[in-house]
Amino acid sequence: MIALAPAWQHALPDALFLTPNGPERCAGVPGGYQWFSLYSLARDALSAGVRRAAPTLDAYIDEVLVESGLCEENLLLVGFSQGTMMALHVGPLRRRPVAGIVGYSGVLAYPRADGVASKPPVLLIHGEADSVVPIAGHQTDRELRRLGFEVESVVAPGLDHGVDAEGGRRGAEFVGVGGDGSSLADALWRWQKWPVLPVPLVAGLMVIVDRPNIDPKRLAVEEATDAAVVRLLNDAGDLADVVRPINVYFSGTPLNLERIKDDAPTMGWRVVRVGDPGEDGTALLWLERQQAVTSTVLAKLRNDALTIEASYQVDYEGWETPVESERR
């Protein structure tokens, strides 16, 4: 699936494209991995396979979100074949919906409502002549709609087990990176430089984390503010490399602050307090984490805080810390 990334990267310049390996070696494919054995395409075997592998993928997604400081609304799952089965199973198990799921040449392995916690939009693209995971006999689009999902389904005429140019273009449109003729992704599809994506493995899965844009002017203002605070600390005899509690504040609607509160521990923050909303309906959230105040560490704090601001639609109000003039 990573072959999609070069085209999509031009229209999603801030996105991180990741292709995790399945946890098992794939017999008969040197160097290949799979999420579970495909000894049978029977529904019972597929269902058992996705349920067994689900905790591994779910934990990987948690790790990616923690490391990036983002949340599910910034994350897309793109699967091929077995990767589609995993994406369609694990994505809806997450309490907060991911931004979307694109599934190429795969099926819904476990079409039951139990465990479904969210219903992200889904795009399904399948080759009409798929000889590996035949489209005949599978009703994935209907099953998902029956479960309440918003589904767009595309059948590629004459296509075997693969992704053609039109499928790549439709996927690009779905994730919001094409369709208007303005992106390089569209140009690639039009020029037919890549008519069919050859995928020898059956476990293709790509996780796309789209980082929100941070306004350069906003970043410059915070850099200047941080520099002023550091000068005051230095004047007071502060030792910048000493780790100490850093208090960070955000203001916003109670609903958005509650979302941050829920996610804060996974992002390395301790929730100190959530204030009551004022007359204007906004409240204040107080977070804390242990760190130094060297320039490198503060740059990460600044980026993390502004990423939270953009991702959760709140206002970053700055940070404070006590003076540390002695080494412990």
C-alpha cells in the first residue's frame, strides 16, 4: 500500500504514511507478512483471523496517535485484501471514529453489530475479475449499510486482484486529495503512469495520520513568547535542564476540553483541573507534564500544544513553571 503514498503525499504534505507489517510470516512469500493465515476464505475462518489479530492493530493505532499527538479524526485506514478485512474490523471497534476507511479488494470478515463502537465513512473498491478474493458471493457494502455505515462502493470492470489507476483516483478523492484536477495525484492518474498496482502480498494496510496545519505566524508568536519567559527564568537563576512540572492551559467549549481530558494520558499529560464554563460558554483546562525548559524540549512542547489547539478546536493559552535553581 505504500506505493500510494508518493502520489497522495503531494496533496497531503503534512501527513504521515505508515504501513505496519502483519504479526505473522506469510508462508510461500519470502519476506512477506500477514495478519492471519488465509488457509480458507470461509467466513468463519476470516472472522476468527481478524478477531485474533485485532488487538495488535488496535495497539499499533494507539501508539501512532500517542506519538503524533493527534486523535482518530486525523487518521485514515487504507487496506488491500487482508488489510481491508483488518481495517473494516478494527476501525469500527474504536470508540471515536477514524476519518475514514478505504478498502481495496477485501471483504467484511465479521459482519455483526456487537462491538461496533463507531461508524466511519467507508469506500470499497473491488475488481470485477478478482481471482484471489472473488467479489461474487460477498455483500460487504450491503452488510455495512445494514449495520448503519455510510458506504460508497466501486466495482472495477475486468480488474483482477489489484488497484488500477481509477481505483487510485477514487481513493484520492475519498480522502480529499484529488478530484479537481489541481493535485499531482490527479495528474498521475490521468497520465496512467501506474495503470495497475501489483500487490504480491495479501496483507496490505496503510495508516495515514494527517497532521493539522499550524499557522506559521501563530507559531512565531508562541516562539517569541516562550523566549521571553525563558529570559525571565534565566534572570531568576533557573537551571533550564532540570526536569520540573510544566503547567499548560487550554480554553474552549466544555465538550472539546472533555475530549482532550480523555486523550491527555495517552499523550503524556496529567489532567490537573477542568474549570466551570463562564458566561461565554468557554472553560479552562489545566494539564501538566514533567520536562525541562531547554530550547529543544520547549520546541516540542510548543508544537504539541499548537497541534492540540488545531486538532481539538480549542485555544492554547500558554504555560508556566516554577523556577528551579538547584539540582535535585
